[in-house]
Amino acid sequence: MQMKKKLDLSTVMSLLHLTVILSLACFGTALLTLSILAIPSVTAAFVIGKDVIYRKFDVNDGLLRRFFSELSAQMCMMKYFPLQLLIILQTAGIVGAQRTGMTFLSYPMLICISILTAVIIYIISYHIFFSPKPTVTEVLVAMLYRIHYFLIVWIVMLLVTVLFGVQLMGILLIFGEALLLAVEISSFLGVMGFKKLKNMLTDEEKEFFGEDVLKKL
């Protein structure tokens, strides 16, 4: 019983370490670069999140060194920056609508921002768990195949979009990795369902899920 408590405490401390350090690294990088490196930053965090999902994460690894190494390796994801640029333009549109008294226009733009953000999350997951060079069309098909997983990601992104502000940014800097891991798991399951449809699951993935879960994907 004493060993179990010790193990549980060790697990909790490892998760806390992962959450705080990776949140500061990921969201801090996005903030300091004025969101320019937001997509590569989230991708780097998702790569580490993949180790957590597959239970390969080692708390003794240099987390910051690993993050910035992955950040450098994932700069190829900047090719999806045009999607992020659309988000920036929509955000500017919301500010303009509020200043001109046309607040009602901000609501459809908030929805567009949350959808675009959810699509980016799926692109990153597809890149990590399926194909290193996904097309937006491929990702959209994967999203629609298991749409309930996409809806989970979209609802979370909608809440973040609506509530976004200085206070939320402060929370994300400390605990944002917990949110990223939650949406990564949802998009991961959606991508794996599509990967199963195409009969491209690896032996490791089949063993990880097991027969019962595979039937539900």
C-alpha cells in the first residue's frame, strides 16, 4: 500500500512537471513570437504528448531541451500559417466590429476562428499520428469520418475563443498543456479511426488499442 501511494505521488508530480514546463515553453514561445510560431510550438508539444499517450514519456528527459529540439524540427508546419493568418484577420474583424458598434458580426467570426483552430489541431494530429505531409483535404475527410471527436475539439476551441483574454492567457501559460493534451487525445482518436478505415494501423497501434477499442474506432 505504501509503494502504491509513492507511485501515485510520483505520477502526479510527473504530470504536474510536464504540464507546467511544457505550458510555459509552448504558450510562452507563441506569445513571445506574437503567435508566429504558434503552430510549430503546438506541434512540438503534441509530439511530446504522443509519448504521454503511448506511455513512453520519461520525466527524467530534458523536457525543455526536447521541446525546443522538436520546435526546430517542426518548422515545416509553418506552411499552414495561411490558416493562422485567417484567424488573425478574423480577430481583427472582431475588434473592428466591436469598435464600430456592430457587435453582432463578431459572433460568426468567433465561430469561424474556433473551427479554423480545430482544423489546425487536426492537421497537427494527422501530421504526428498518420502522415508527415497531410493535405487539408485529407484532414477534412478524417474529421468528418469520426465527427464526434472533431466536435469535442471544436467545442473546446470555441470555449477558448469566447473566453480568451489576459486572464485566460495567464492560465494557459501555467496549465495550458492539460488542455492541449485533452484535444490531442480527441483528435488522435479521430485520426486513428480514419487510419483504421484505410487499413493502415501499425502493429504497435493495434496492440495499444486492443480488440475491444479497435471495434469502436
